[in-house]
Amino acid sequence: MSRFDLIIFDCDGVLVDSEFLAAQVESRLLSEAGYPITAGEIGERFSGLTFRDILMAVEKEAAIPLQASLIEQHKTILDERLKRELQAIEGVREAVAQLSEPRCVCSNSTEDRIKAMLTKVGYIDLFEPNIFSAESLGPDRVKPKPDIFLHGAQQMGARPANTLVIEDSVHGVTGAKAAGMRVVGFTGASHTGPTHADKLTEAGAETVIHRMEDLPAVATALLEWSDAV
């Protein structure tokens, strides 16, 4: 039976339930800087982007000069909250156990933060050493650009067209599709709302799952569908 060359997992919002924590921190910092915005609005508009890119988008939209020091404040506050409050996305270990394909993580988070988060929730053994950070490639190469996905595929010796990506954000789906990969959207994290699945589909996800336990069956179905067309 055929299989994918590689399965790429995003980290935030796919393996760990971190996006809502980040949104709360970002909402507070932006509101204090003169741009009132709720955590829900952050999740709706900016999920999947680095805080640097969020600041750039806000500055362009509102013409409000934002201090570069906000980036360091964001890192310090968020890292502390992640240490205290981060929870795993349920079902990841069970799903991975049923997947025969090579796998890796491709995330916009820094490599240190990815490893710290996966260690905290007990998933580091499932992916190390195949953990790739877009930040390591450069601040201008993060999602929604396809660079980190192509880098991951190259490092793992996989063909992009036969690579499956699991993503929770529109920006992530957009980047994976631009890399020529197939995408399953994921809506099982705390930051996703009732319209999130539709947005992932509109961005290019072939299907959307809410439970990670459903991934193996969906991956098999996508392969069978490809063989039939």
C-alpha cells in the first residue's frame, strides 16, 4: 500500500494548546500600547503569525508606532505562562503510533520554545531530532511563506507533492499549499471557533479534523482517493 513520504506537524495549536495563551499575552500588550484588541480577535485575525509579523500588520493598519521592546516582553511573559499552563493536544501519541510515515515538526516558533513545549507535554520523544523552526531560517521566511515546509521536506528527503501537513491556522495552510503539499486542517485546540473549519478549507485544506485520533484514518483515505483519480 502506498504511503506519504512525510507527515509534517505544526506545533502551536496542533501538538500543544498554546495559541490561546499567546493570544491573551498579545492582546494585553497591544491594548496597553494603544491598539485595543481582544484575545479572540487576535486568534481570528493573526493565528499562526509570529508576534513580529503581528506588530508589523498592526503598525501598517493603525499607523501606531510600536516599540521593538514589545517583542522581548512578549517572549518573557509567554514563556512563563507556557511553563505554568501549557497543555497537550489530546490524542497525538495515539495517532502517531498508527502512522508508518516519517514525521517532523515545522513551526514558526523558535527551536528552543518548540523543544521546551514538547518536553513539557511529553511529546518530545515522538519528534526529536526532526524539529524545524522557521525563525531559524530567518524572520522573513516564516509562515505563510512556504520556506519552512520545503526545508523540512528537504531535510527528511521527501517529495513536497507526497507530503501531508497538519495545520491549525489559515497562514499555515496557505504556506503548506504554496509548498505544493497536501493539508489536513485541525480544529481541536482551544483557540478555534465555529467558523474556523470553513476558513481552513477555504485556504486549501482538503479536509478538517477536530480529534487527532482521526488523523490516521484520514491520511489513509487521502491516499486511497489519490490512487483512485
